[in-house]
Amino acid sequence: MSDATATLTRTVDGEVLPAPGFFALDPAHTHVGFCVRHMMIAKVRGRFSAFHGTLKVGDEPGDSEVEVTVDLASIDTKDPQRDAHLRSADFFDVENFPTMAFRSTRILSVDGDCFRLDGDLTLHGVTRPIALDVMFDGVGTAADGGQRMGFSASGQIDREAFGLTWNQALETGGVLVGKLIRIDIEAELVRQ
């Protein structure tokens, strides 16, 4: 490990972790995406392009905190008509609920650079617990000298638990939109 990398990390219980400090999401290098079943036969993927978030890496890993807010109007599924429907009162109702927010409640080490991030997700005026599987992807120094780190995270929510219940029955059986939403995040953060 080089001296530069050593100043960005520390070893806790034999695991290499980021050094304590405050970090902010870099939107240009972060992906906040999702996947949902469509017509019970395929999957639709989408992403949100506007969001901000912070990570406080604590002296003890369990003392770390994450907060993220997503602008729901920034949804992009590569279909403008579908995106407009998702922004409508049938789904997100962005006029009344413009954002989705996550706030961590607990971080647990699972194995090596894998963690479980528990938190509260607020969507459509409803707050529910969610668990994310997180992998610490590493740290580095950018060309401008800024310290950066990467994480990957994934999880799943039941959209109906947040009051997003719109659907359409299919003549062949089943429904148009699945109720389980897969969340996938690739995050790059900059030390503040």
C-alpha cells in the first residue's frame, strides 16, 4: 500500500476502511438506478439523474452516517411517456412529493469490505425501513488532488408499502407493473 493510499484508509479489525471524515456524492460519477418487472415477462430499468448525499465516516465504522435525497422528477426510463406517468399522481406524485430521502440508522460489518446499511426510506410521504447490501470499492486520489472513495449498494423495496399501488390487470393474467423494486447504486464520493 502506498503512503498516499495509507492516508486515505485505516485498518479496523484487519479490514481496510476509509479514514474518518465527511464525503459528498459526486453526481457525475454516481448512478442511482432501479429495476422493476414489466408485464410479468421482462424488466424495465431506470435511473434518477438529480440527487445529493453525504457520508460521515465515523471513528468506529458503526458510527458512520449516510443521508441521500433524490429528485423524483429526474426519473429516466428512456421512455418520456412512461416517465411522465411515473411523475404523475398515479405513482410518485412529484407535485406533492418531489423527493425521496434515505437516512441511515445502522451500519454493520458483514465480511471484509461488505456491509449492511440499515436506514429509513421516505417516499410518497411514507417512511419505511430498508436494508442495503454495500461493498466498499476502494479509495484514491484524483488528478486534482481530491480524495475519493467508491461504494456499490443494492436492495429491494415493495412499492405498495409506500402507497404506490397503481397497476393494470393483463388479459393474459398478472399485472403490468411488478410490486418489488430492485435498487442499484454505484457511488463515488469526494472528501470535503
